[in-house]
Amino acid sequence: MASKTQIAFIAGTLFLLGVGLTLYKAFSLGFPLVPGEYREVWTIESKISFTPSKDQPVQVDLTLPEPLAGWVLLEEHFASSGFGFTVAEEASRRKARWTRQSMEDSTTLYYKLQAYQPSSAELADLPATLQEKPLLENDQATAMERLIGKLREQSADTDTFVALLVTEFNEESQDLDAQFLLGTFEESPEVVMLAVLAHAGIPAHEIRGIRLEDGRRRQTLSSLLEFHNGDRWVVIDPASANIGMPANFFVWQRGSDALLAVAGGSNSTLQFALVSNSLPAKAVIGMEQRAHEYALLDFSIYALPVEQQGVFKGLMLIPVAALVVVIMRLIVGLKTSGTFMPILIALAFLQTQLLTGLVLFITLVGVGLWIRSFLSHLNLLLVSRISAVIIVVIFMMATTAILSYKFGLDRALTVTFFPTIILSWTIERMSILWEEEGFREVFKQGGGSLVVAVLSYLVMTNRLVEHLTFNFPELTLSLLAIILLLGKYTGYRLSELYRFRDLDKQQ
Amino acid sequence: MIRLISPRRLKELGILGMNRRNVGFIGKYNPRRNYRLVDDKLLTKEAAIKNNIPVPELYAVIEAQHQIAAATEALSAHEAFVIKPVQGSGGKGILVIVGREGDQFRKSSGTLISAEEVRRHLSNTLAGLYSLGGRNDRAMVEAMIQFDPYLEKYSYEGVPDIRVIAFKGVPVMAMMRCATHASDGKANLHQGAVGVGIDIATGKSVRAVQHGHLVTTHPDTGASFDELQLPYWDRILDLGSRCVEMTGLGYLGVDIVLDKTRGPVLLELNARPGLAIQVANMAGLRHRLATAEKIAAETDDHNMKIALARQHFGVHA
């Protein structure tokens, strides 16, 4: 009895704590309990790395982004241990400046911001001023003239001229003059294109920004071209020649100037880690208003560095999956192979999508079982047999990835994310089960694991569950309380109502 | 539509569910530190010998891969033997050799296997293939039970064993498991072995169940279960309840076989005995366990407990 009251006390405290914190956040901080309208909020973490020169003062200047093209900047954080730090306004541009007298080891500086785009807006109009013409060698000038002449001939107006120019620089069979210019400029194609446009008398400049991909680390800056067609400014993607602002492009700066300037250092790089969160619109508005007090009040996952946020997004879903496993095992009485194998399988499904994941899992385990039964004929020791199975599984995954790529099934490529070890262990466990207990038991436990995994997957991908676990991580405490209480459940399992069904009739 | 039984009816019948067994009995009365004595069959054997409980004779223990060749060689001294993983669970990895045919070994099912296959079995056993949690294990070789001829007609290709559930030293419920052709010579009720409920008072059969249905005769040998009366019943009950004292585990499954010459012999102990015994007896454990608790509170005397159990749990009046 003592342990029962103890459990009840602990579980009660945890449950109330979780629910209490949730209610506090919901009512005092205005976090919505149900997912309403969502805003895609991007957290962009910029990482500046460089190697300092010996005995020289270090100064790092980073041009900060401006709210352009409808983007709204929410909050900014700077990390700069040991550096003097200022944000200065220079020629209507904000610049972050880190300074330090001297330093020895290569170092990394961080700038993190959160931004969202409520609606994409046109870029503001600018006066059309022609950019500076670069000085050319004689042969370069001739090539430039020939190229411009050829493009003029083929194009109808400025728009088609620029589109043709971009295609010319991207195509495999480049014009000889274009090739020559690329070769002698020793610059990125965008710079060469700008030079050509300057000589053709078309005002143009670069737009610097980031192509946003969720979960992407080490993303680098991208450039778009913007030119004036005599009437208005037009954006063109120099990689694809598509006209207009691409989707999911965060505009950092309009203009060709460098973003990063490092004095007293070398090998400087600027990289970005990106995470997108679906946040309730209400919360986003709140963040805008109290960007400062927010950090103090909130102890949600947003306080973490971006790279970890992505990990935690998935991690916070695991307790929910654990609850599903506990319920399915203790109350329903499904047999699963291993307690947490279903959760791991479900996590893998999150990456492959359900149907592809199921098909691949069943195929890989099936083939793996068949191969393992062959290996068992070779009379190998257990450890080397399992290792052999792991290697075979890796081969199978590589084959699947290559085949699916060849057939254009991108989805199947993600199978490489399937934890190899789990697959191998599943295969090993299932085959031992097969030998010892027969196919029925394999079907029972394997099927049970899959059913629980699919259920966990469905729960984990539920919008409300996603919303609650990410915005109210303290609810995990309440979840823990429920799991603790279930640990004391002594009632019948659903499966036992079936197992003992005949006991009644034959009494 | 799948037919189910209502939880209320199950409760009335006193059926013990898996959750209650785990929390209310195994978790409560079986201290973890005592599990070793049960999970390690060598320790069980040692303790049993110390307590004058008969066990099958131990021929050899193989601890490392390099001993396998020599050990297999040494086995030629014995016509019949049984290889078991020391820490096996659920009857996995038990190889029964009933005789020889030249260089080859005859399994209980009658098939012949080579010495090479015996060595492979030993190697797998040592690698932990059949053991709890896949840990490295040892293999033990012991004498094959020459089972009592009286029981011969009740089993097909295998030794019928008797499972007694003892709670706090009181024998609570018993059954005999008879291998059938359908169960592939294994005494596992899931796989189609016949479970025969045994009356605690008399050692006579109560009813026999295969695949959850009542049967009156063994499906392969045709022997009638109605006439079954286990010999040495007093000694079986005595052995069962003494094992509780020996292990310090309150809730224990005791597996016993009847040897032709030695009578009841302890085969193995189980700290997590299954619930199938309720199906074989067509009766629930919960009421009996409650009664057993009262008996244990009433008396500490070993014989008294058994006498009271026979009085309370008797079915054939």
C-alpha cells in the first residue's frame, strides 16, 4: 500500500505540475492550446568562422539583414564571448561589429535571427542607376561585344535578353565567348553576368540571401540577379533563369556588396543553420511585441541553439510514442519485439513517410530473414553472424537507394536513414524467434511491433500532438505521471479477454 | 465477430491477468536478487542437491568454445543425454539425445544428427543464442530422464512434465503438459501441447485442454485423460513447496518430471510462471492465491500447509 500512495503522490505532483505550467503559458503568455492558423517561422543561425592572423587586432563586420520582400524579423541574438560588440548604423545599413585586440585560435561567432514572411511583397522601387562597368582587356572586350550582339539579335526586349544571357551561362554547350569570359574573369557566373549587363547598358545588381531548407546545416549564401527593364525591377534566378522571387528565399541584402568583412584574419566563412517551426500565428505576434521579455518568460525549446532545436523537435515526440507502447502492451496486450523497437521504427517512418516506410521495412526484414537463414547454415558464431547481417543490410539499403534513384523514386532514398542496427537486430531477433517458436510467433511479435509503430507514427504526426509537445514541453511531465500510474495497472488486458474466452463456457 | 469474455466475468472466475501477476505477485513476492538461483540452472541444481531435492545427474559443463570438441568426444561415454543452456528461458535450446546410430545421434523426435550439428548447437548455446537477453552462456549436459512408463502413453515424442505453482510454500495449482505431434514434441501449450489440469488433493486429472478446447484423450496416443492418476503425488507436492523455501521466491513455478527409478525429479524452476495453467485447469488462480495467503499466515509448518492446500483446493471430493 505504501508504494501505491507514493506512486499516487509522485504521479499527482508531476501531472499537476505539467498541466499547471501549460495553463500558465496558455493564459498568461497567450500560447494557444489548439493549433489555429500557423506561421512558418524560420530560425536562421549564421556562423562566422575564421583563422586570426598573429598579433593583429581582429575586426569582424557583418551586414545585418533588412526586412525586405515582406519578411518580418522577430528577434536577434549575438554570441560573442571575449569580443567587443556593437551594432552600428552605416549608410542606412545595420552592421554588427565584433572587435578584439588579438587572438590565437580560430574561432566562431554566431548571429541568430528568427523571421517569417506573412505575405510575399514586391521589393521596393529603386532608382535605376547603371552599375560600374569593369575594365576589360582587349580580347575580353571583343568577346563581350560579340556576345552582347548575338543576344541582342536573338532577343525581343530586355527581359528576354537577360533570360537568354542567364541560360547561356548555365547551358552545357556554352557560347565560346561566354566560356571565354567565365574563364578569364575568374569570378562567379553572377559577377560575369553583371559585367555583361553593365556593358549592355542594363541596370542590375545582386540580391544576396539564403535558400531556406528545413533542418539544413552549413547552408551558404546564394545570389539572385535583379535588373531594370526600363519599366521596373525584375528578379531572375541565375541558376534556373526563372523570373520572380523563388519561394523560401530569405532576402538578406539588395546589392552586391560583401556581407562579411574580416580584418586581421583569414579563411573566413559564413554558413547558416536553418530550422523551420510552425508556430501559431498568435504566438508569433506576441513574439514581435515582446521580443525581449519573451526570452525571460519562456523556457520552451526555442531558447536552445537552432541545431539542437531540430533534434528536440523529434525528441519531444518520443514520450508520446512511449505512452502508445505502454498502452498497447499493458492494456491491449499486443506483443512487440523489444519494448522500444516500435518507437524507433516509428521514428524511421517519420523520415520515410508511412507507406514507403512500411513497404521498405517489410521488404528489408523479409530479405534479411532469408539471408540470415542462409548464414545460419554456415555455422557461424553469434557475434560474427549478427555483424554479417548488419553488413548485408547496409548493402541492401545501398542497393535500394541506388535503384530508387535510377527509377526516380526520391522517397525511397530516405531509407538510408533507417537505423541499420535496428533493422539488423529485428532480423536477428525474428529469425531466432522463427527457429524457436515458429512463424506464428514471428508474425505475432513482428506484426505487433509494426502495429504499435504505425500507431505511434500516426500519433506523432498528429498536428495537435506536434503542437502541444513542441509548445508545451512541460506536458511531458503529465505524460510521465500517466505512464507511472499505468505501471500500477493490474486489470485485465484486452488480449486476455480473448485468451481466456473459453473458460466461461466450459465451466 | 471475435468472441470475448467480459472483464467482470473474468474477475468472478478469479482469473489472474498478466498485469496483476507482474505487479501483485512477481514484483511483490519475488525479490530480484533471488532470481539468479532460478535463472542459472547450475545454481538451482547445486541448491537442490544441498536441500536433498532430486535432480537429473550432471555430466558436464562447457564454458568456452575451445572446450566443445573435447566435450563432444567425452559425451560418447553416455548413450543418452540432454544439452541445456545454463541460463536458458522458456525451454529454448534444449537438445535431447536419446541414443546413437553409429557416429550419429538420435534426437527425441527420431531424426538423426551428426556430431557436427551437436557441436554447432553447443557453440550457439555458448554465444547466448538461447539465453535471456542474448548474453554469453554456458552449456550443461545432464542425464536424460527415463520417464515413468506409466506416463508413456500420455506423451508423444517428449517427456511429459508437471508444473506446480506454489505460493508462499502452499501448492496452489498444478498441471501436466503432454507433448503432441502438433506441438512438435514440445511441451508448450501455445504450440498445441495438451495441458492437463491436476487436482491438488488427489493428483487425478481434472480436465484436459488443447488449443483452448476440452479433450478427453491424447490426440496421438489415444490414452484417456479421465483415468490419469499421477503416482508419487505426495512427493510431488512436497517437492514443489520445498522449492519455495529453497529459493526465497514467494511465487514460483516448479517443473517436475517422474523418473522410472527415482520418482519425482526437479527439472527447473520458473520465477515468472505463465498463466496457461488456468486454461488447463479451467479455473482461476486469484481466489486460490488469496486462500493460500491465509493458509501461509495461519501456519508455518510445511506439512500443514500442504494438508490445508489439499483440503481447500480439492476438486474431486
